Amino acid sequence: LKVMPKASTKLQGFLREYCISLHLSCHPCIVGLFGIAFQSKEHYCFAQELVIGRDLFAVIQPKVGIPESSVKRCVLQISSALEFIHSHGLVHRDVKPENILLLDSQCCQVKLA
């Protein structure tokens, strides 16, 4: 569930993010989105795919890193997701390890959030 506080989010901004996320969620390396959006008194919300696993930041060991083979698998999938985003004339603007979700510890399947 993506939750955005109304205090710092305009309705137009929420709807824009929802529509873009819905449009891009068909890519296998981008977090999926269900066509459900709603609001409470204090928040705007939309339903996203539940990704069970850890983010890349939690897996990278300080001064050790992660194995090269895992890096290659991760980069291939994230670059595919970014290429898809760019092909639609969009830019992610927040690519960081915390937004790369790992479905397994070897980076065999990752999702960009």
C-alpha cells in the first residue's frame, strides 16, 4: 500500500503518481499496481503488489559489497526497468538501493519501486 499524507501531497500530484505507476506496472521488474485508489481524512492511498524480501541497501555488506554475479543480474533487471520507463518519456528520479527490492538474496529477481 502506498500512502501519501494529504498535508504534503496535492490531489493532482497523487493522481499523477497513481496514473504513471499504473501505466508502468506491467513491466516485470517494476512493482505492480492494482487499479485501486482511495483516500482517508489524512491520506491518499493506492494498492501495490506486495514484494516480500529485502531492499538492496539491506543486503550490501559494508566494505564487502555483494558478489559480482548478483550485481550483474540486478543491473540487467534494473536497466530493463529504466529503459522501459524512459521509453515512455519518463524519469524515475529516485533510483537508490532502498528502492531496489530483492525477491531473493542472489538478485535472481528484483523490482524497482
